[in-house]
Amino acid sequence: MQIELALLIVIGAVLLGVTLQRTSGMGTGLVLSPALVLAIGPVTGILLTNMTTVVSATFLTFAVRADIDWGRYLRVAPAIVAGAVPAAVLVHSVESGWLEVIIGVTLLLSLAVTPLLRGREAALSATPAGLLAGALGGFLNTAVGVAAAAMLAYAHVTRWDQRSFAATLQPIFLTMGLISVISKLVVGASGSAEPPPWPLVIAAIGSVPFGVLLGGMVVKKVSARTARRVAVGVVLLGSCATLLRGLGQVVGL
């Protein structure tokens, strides 16, 4: 893909993703993951997604710090590495085509499972649920760049209110992003893949503050439900394209 087109995709995805994350608590990884996988490949794309998530979550953690539940954070964070390390090994071991298939299928399953969690009665002790969500979220974030399904399930089974949930997700995503990048570097998960091109890294990270500012304006006018619907539409298109391209590589088309 030409670098100019890739730059436009990266900047657009970051602005949209960070804006959605500011309004609904999640969105950066959901939007960036399929967009960057299509633009620069599965290994490099997810690595840049993780890097950008760290930056966006750092800004947003500061912005919503008053509503963060640090007790909830500490129930999730210790288990993240337990999921991230095997995911990094998986990324290191799986061929590009199959990795794109895994990413596409996982994102589509996340979209399918999330609505089933709403409107159902459930309750579970916060500590074991948090540890399980941390391990699963760490695995998904490292492998496919998206941990939203694991965190939504945790919020549901522990009956976590939306305001605190959306705020506390930011330090959780920050931690997941850091551990994902570190674990990949340690196990050599990037393999023979090229590192993210510097123009794309600069474009992704440099767009984050503008996304935060835009999200701060949008959050006053757009509901979290509307933001989630936009995210679902973007992820659906990107996931299907990623899955189809991966299948094409696997079968040699």
C-alpha cells in the first residue's frame, strides 16, 4: 500500500478511534486494529495499534482521572501478563495469512458476543472475574489489538456502572498496551516483519491529542450508544476485509 494512503488511513483511524474511546470508554483498538492490519500487515499493524493505545490511554487516563476506580484496576492488572505472553508466542509462531484470519474471526466474534451481554442478569465476585478478564484481555490485546469483549463481559458480570467503567478502562488499556509491546519484543514476536514505518508511527501518535480534543467536544453532544454503533460499523467492515484477505493468502488466491 502506498505510504500516502496508509498515512490517511492511520490518521483517520486514530482520530475516530480516540474520539469513540473518549465518548464510550473504548474504540482506539477496535478501530485501529482492522485498519492498520489492512494498511501494513497483521504483525506490524497490531504492534502499532498497541503503541498507539498506550499513548491514547495515557492522555485519557489524565482526562478522566476523577472517575477511575483504582480498586477495580488492581483486580485486573496483575493477570494481564499471564495472557499477553502466550499471545506473543502465538503471533511469533503463526504465518501472516492465518494471523489475519484469526484477527478477523476474533473481531467478528467480539461484535457478536457483546450485544448478548446486555440486558441479562448476572453477578460475580469482582476479584476472580477481574483476574480472568485481565488474562483474557491481555491475550486478546496482544494477539489482535482489541480487549473490549473481555472488559465488557467483566463489567456485565460485576454490574459495573458505565461512568466508572469507561474511566477505569483507560489505565487498564494503558497497562495492556505496554505489556503487549514488551512481551512481543521479549519473545521476538515481530519475527521477520518490518517495524512500523516511522512516518506512520509519528502520524498515529501525533494524531492522538487531536483525537482527545475532538472526543472532548463530541462527548457533550453524542451519546455513548451512538458512538458504539459507529465503532461497530467500522470494525465490521475492517474485520470482514481482514478475514477475506487472510483467507485469500491461506488458500493461495
